[in-house]
Amino acid sequence: MKVLATYNIKGGVGKTSAAVNVAALAAADGLRTLLWDLDPQGAASFLFRVRPKVRGGGRNLVRGRSDVTDVLRGTDVEGLDLLPADFSYRHMDLALDATGKPTRRLRRVLAPLQEHYDLAVIDCPPSISLVSESVFDAADALLVPLIPSTLTLRTFEQLSEFVDAEVDRRPDIIAFFSMVDRRKRLHREVVETLPDGRTDVVASVIPAATEVELMGVARSPVVVHAPRSRGARAYAGLWAEVRERLGL
Amino acid sequence: MPLDVPVHSYALPDGVDPPALVSFLAERFDIETGPSAPLAFVVVDTADRRVRDAGLDLVLEGTRDTALVLRSQPGAPPVTAPAGRARRWMTADLPAGPLRDHLAPVIEMRALLPLARVRADVRCLNVRNEDAKTVVRLRVATHAALDAEGAPAPLTPRIEVSGVLGYPRPLARVVAALTAEAGLVAAPASMADEAVAASGGDPRGIRSKVDVELSAGMRTDRAALAVLRELAGFAEDNLPGTLADLDTEFLHDLRVAVRRSRSVLREMKGAFAPEPLQSQRDALKWIQAITGDTRDLDVQLLEWDELLAGVPADRHAALLPVRTMLARHRAAALRKLKAELRSRGYRDAWAGYRAFLDGKQGPARERPDARRPIGDVAGERIRTVYRKMVALGSDIDDTSPAEDLHELRKRGKELRYLLEFFGGLWPSSVAKPMVKTLKGLQDVLGTHQDREVQADHLRSLADELAGVVGGPEALLVLGVLVDRLEAEQRAARGHFAERFAAFAAKDQRKLVSATFRGPSG
């Protein structure tokens, strides 16, 4: 099982949108896919109409006191299961801190699911904390949405340096531009200049599109309810690049 | 595999049509109804139904851009791959990817074949909870198997109910409504099995394991004939696939059925009159002989990759002329085999054998064992062959010629078949350990003999190889291959003493004497 985590220190950059759409596309490709909604806000769980509740809460989960297979929920997308959010995840840092080897904990939670899934996608909360360090340890790759701005490169390089310096098992970093508005000159310039031969920024660009924003109304991934839309096609391109990078 | 969710399949009783069932469900649940969709597909499996026996479901969908679609169970995401236009698919014909990865260890050397054409009308329904989330999936379908002219044979209409992970209660409520209220019962067979049966096939696939009900008191001639008729059926079932060269196992299974038949005729010879018996044994011996060359070459080619594993990778290319030569010899042997199997000689020989099995047997005075109970006769034979093997094996030492081991192996096959066909007349606590130690012994004897045959065959290519492009280089590497085969043969011989000791252990000898006594024992 490959583990892909959508991550950015900032919120509102398209992490959840990327996670749910990539997970739905992976399932449509026939991969047995799990989405772990690790964000206590529970946006991914909301999109899949699953109640954000994990019996025993995040604390028991990371301590290995809950059977992770008991808390999984099938989604409306065939082949895609969800490990839902729980409001107790807001204290996940504390729960992890109270365990031995806290940065290895999330990998251990996923271990029993290894044989059941080909891909696990983790939708991370925005922060840099013990939770994110544990995610970095569990992940084979970080999928990092970047909103084009003057600070984008700096923020992204900070993340790369942090991962290089602090994480023993360094995940691959796959960044992509998210919520891109081609009408804005700055967006166009950053998208065209930043990659500059970098291999960690892929070619796919996710547009700031109405249909992507409407996912919360439709309560389903855009690749499911509007598969021919511009946004859905962009996620399909992103997934194709991610899949190749993961070797799936 | 994904985490299991329960799946139930129910047959719609007579008088209940799919729309009525949908209305029944809509009155009780929040149902999201999908459109009714016509589907056409082909059930695909190996001739012996390996895909089905592995709990998988494989179909060919589409007309122009065909795709093979594999499901581990309803509701599981399908794994698909482009199929192209083919009459069969070997593992190597499947595009690299998840479908091939799933199927390769299941089908091994067998071909995937179209077994039944099906037309279906399917309506998907979702049962939703108060958040409008799907909590149970339903699939109501009518199917018809199509014959060669496209005429439909209706199959049982059915409803498949698939749970959604984490939502067991709604599933229980739907199942209760369908069974307790609507009175539906589980579908007796899968749709694919029904379609194969409606298309004239055996849902279990071509069989190779004899399944005849025998009792210890049954007359020996009747018991032997029942087994022989079943084996003759296996040989007949495998003839068309052999002639069409669909895969190597049709010929293999045909040969196994003939070899086993010869064994029964030999071991139960007292149940038959000497004259027709000898002619029929000769006829089967001839069939075994005409099929031998092709099978030997099949084995060489099937084991080619394994054989190469013992040669450094950078020398593999040098062996290409050998591989090409084997394939050419195989094609020539197959042409000859097909001509023989289509000849009047074969037809007459088989018709004569069938008449022997189905006709009246000779006078009782010429068949001393015919009326004796099979338990007595088979018990005697098992004991006698076992004792003979113990005697033969005890004489084998490091200086014995290879023929002695070969002779022992032949006896071992006799014993194995006797135990396979008639061992069920005794408690499994006796036959099982005997089969286990016999199998252990036969494995080393088989390896010993097979490696010798393979090495001899490769050596026999030397003259021909010398005259082809790349031949001299191939000959050098061929020497490495032959050395390796000889080393494996020596290793097998090295294991003989230990395996034979287990087979001929004192406890087992006592058990055989005490169990397989026969009336005089």
C-alpha cells in the first residue's frame, strides 16, 4: 500500500479537494483506496456524507486500542473507503505526545490495512506539528498544493528543508499549483516561472473553478458529479502524474 | 482484497418481475434508482474454471473496444484491461498491469476462453440513509444466455444486495425485507454458472478428478467400468481443445486420463475377459504413444524460464536458437499429432474402446474377479503393489542404474491411481498418510526421471544446432543447461533414501498389511 498525504502548512489551499478527487480517481482506476480524513474540521467526511465520528476517538486510534477496520466507512464511490474525521483529532498532538515514538504512530495505525488497500490518501490538517511529522513518516509522498503568490517558493522551500532535516524516512514531494486564476497576471507568472526545471513541481494545474467550489453543495468529488468539467479534467491530469510518481 | 462486505444474491420467484420488486423496496426504503441499462458480455474463464474457483468473476465487455473486467465480488472495484480481438488469452497476451497480476497466478499455463455469451438488463439501486448517503447497493438483473445464432435462453432473474462497509444495520433491514417479507431465497447458482450450463458446458468446467460413488461391496467389474467411463469422458472433453491447441493442458489432461485408464485396466485385469482387454490396452498404449512427443516438447517449453534461471542472464540470448528450435519441433509434432487424432485409426480405436466400456463383457469364467467385491480386489492390489514397491526400493542403492528408479516410479503411479480411485473405501486416516509419503517419494523419482529425459532431449539437438546461425554459441551454453539438469538429477537421487524410508517405514508397512487385507488376508 502506498501512502499519499495532501499537505500544506496553510489552510484553504485545496488540500481536501485534491485528496477527495485523487482518491476517487484512484478507486475508479481499480485501486483499492482508503481516504483518511485527519482534519478535525471533517471536510472530506462531509463531502462523502459520512458522519465525522470515530468510536473511541483519535486517542484510542493512535494508541492502538481501537481496531481501525471497525471504524472504516464505505463511500458512495465504489472501491473507496473512508477513515472518518473526529472532532477529537484537534487534540491529536497531545494524544501522539503521550505515546512512545509519536512520529511512528500514524504509520502503525495504517499497518493493519496494508494488505487491504493499494493506496491510502491522508487529508492533513494545516499545521506543522507532531501530527504532520507523523504524517511525513507514514507517507511515501506528500502532495502539496501551492497557490501562486510571491511567497510560494519560499514556503515550499521551507517545507522541503524541514522534511530533509527532520524526517528519517523522507517522502517524495509532489507539488502542484492549485486554485489558479489565469486572469491574474501574478498567477500566470508564478505558474510559468516557478517550476524552472524542478522535478518536485508537476505540470498539472488545478484551476479556481466554480464546479470545484460547488463540491460542498453536491457533496461529492467534482470528478464524480461533473466528470467532464475543467476542474475534473485537471484533477485527472494530476492523478495521472501522481500515479506515475508513486509507481502504481 | 478489500475489507469484506457481505453480498447476497437472491433469485426472483416466478411471478415477481424486477419492476414489482423495485416498487416493493421503494415503499420501504429511500431508494435512488438508476436507469435500466442493457448489457452484453461474455463469461470468460479457463476450461477448468480456475477463475471461478478462485472466487473471481471475469467477463469480456464491449464489441469494438473490448475489455476484460475482473471482479473479486459484486461491489468491489473492477479491474479492467483492453482485450483486443482474440479467441483466447494466455497470461502473456494480457497487457501488463493489475488484471494480469491478479490472473497470472490463478490461470498459470491455462488459456482464458469465452465460455458463454450473455445479454442482460440491469438496474442499479442505492438504499440511502437520512444523509442521502448510500448504505446498501442493489442490482436487479435479468439475464439470457445466447446460443451461436444469438437465440436467448432466459436465466433466473436475480437481485444482488451488497453491503457498504461500516453500515451493517441497513443491510440487515433490506435483507429481512427481501427474505422474510418478500420470501426471496438465495440464488442456487451464480449467473455465470447458469450461463455456462445454458450454453451446454459444465459449470464446474472440464474435470480431471474422478468422482464416482463406490462402496466396498460393489462388483469389481462395475466399479472399474464406472471409473473407466468417467476417465473416457475426461479424454473426450479434452480432445477439441487439444486439436484447437488452445493451451497445453488439454493434451496433458487427455494423456493423464488415458494413462489412468491403462492403469485401471492393468490393475483390474481379472474383471475383464483377456481378449478384448488386451486389444483395448494396446489401443490406449498407442494413443499414449502418439501424444508423447508433443507433450515432452510442451514440458520443455513450459519449464524454459525456470531452466534459464540456472544460466547467467547475459547468456540467455545465446540460447534463443534452442528455444526457437524447440518451438519449431513442437509445431511439427503438433501437426503430426493432429493428423493422428483426426485419422480413421484414432476414431476407430476410440469407438472400439467406448464400445468395450459400454457393451457386454465376456463370460464370467474368463473374468474371475468380475463379481468379487471391489473392496477385496482393490485392497489386494494396493497391498501387492505397495509390497512390490518396498521390495524394489529396498534393492536400490547408489550403484543402481537409473532404470531401477524409473521402474519404481511406474509402480508408484499405479499405487497412486489405486489410492485415488479406490482409497476412499478405507478410512482416510489410513490412505492419507500413505498418499503423503508416496507423493514425497514420487516427487524425487519424477524429478530424477524428468531431468534425465530433458537432458537427453537437449543433447539430441546438438547436431541440428551446429548447423544454424548462432548454433555454436548456443551449444556452449547448452552444456551449462545440461550440467544443471544432471546436477538436479543427482540431487533428486540424493533425497531418494530419505523419502523411501518414510514410504517403507515399519509402521506404514504394518498399517498396509492390517488394512488392505482382502478376503484371504
